[in-house]
Amino acid sequence: MSKQVLVQVASGVSILENEDAGDIRYGVATLRNTRYGVLKMRRLIDVLRNGSVEKAFGILSVLRTKLKGALIVEKTMKTAVNNYNQACIKKGGTAKSPSELKIRAIFADGGPIIKRARPRSHGRAFSIHKSLSHLTIVVSD
């Protein structure tokens, strides 16, 4: 019977794995301070969660013309796949195609808020809040 252990993949990312799984490699990509709202980003990545990377690329290619966030997620996912392949080659393995990889974790966190002022009548200033977000993607086989 295999025992489940908590594996720390990246800062703030932990995944439950089987202890006898052997040499498990991960590809992690983090995009920080992107000018896209965290709620819009979460709505997009909820569609991709727990799926294969190839299926996610198919969904993102369709959504690319409709959502700015689709292009952001697609570029970050390509980076995670390349990071995974680099880790495999470094440890003596072979690179894998996106059809063999799975999304292990994908999440968006809120970033800093840029505050701007808009002039209004009678000399007043109304505040405008421009939100930023952080995106983290973890892929493995």
C-alpha cells in the first residue's frame, strides 16, 4: 500500500503524491503582476483545471480572440511545459509532448492594485482601481 505525502513544488504550491511514485518531475511557471483582473482570470482557469495540457491549448486557442486572459494563460502554460521538458532533460530523461502532460495545479492570486484619480465636477477626484493578478501553473506527467 502506497503512502501519500505532501510534495512542495514551488513557493506556496504543494501537491499530494504517492510515496512510491519514484522520480516525479514538475514544470512550474509563474506570471506576476499581469494587468488582468483576478476574478476574470479565475473564471478562465476554472475551465482548464484538472485537464490535459493539450486539451487546454485547444480551449485557449478558441478563446484567444475573445478574452485577453486566454493569451496570457497560454503563454504561461507554454513556459510551464518548457520548464518541465528542461527538468526532464537535465535529469537524463526525454522531453514529452503536451499530449502526455497534465495540469496538476493552476490558480490565480490577487496582486497589487494601481490607484488612479479621475477629475470630476466641483474639483473632486474619483478613484479608479486597476487590479493586477499573479498566475501559477504546475504541469507534470
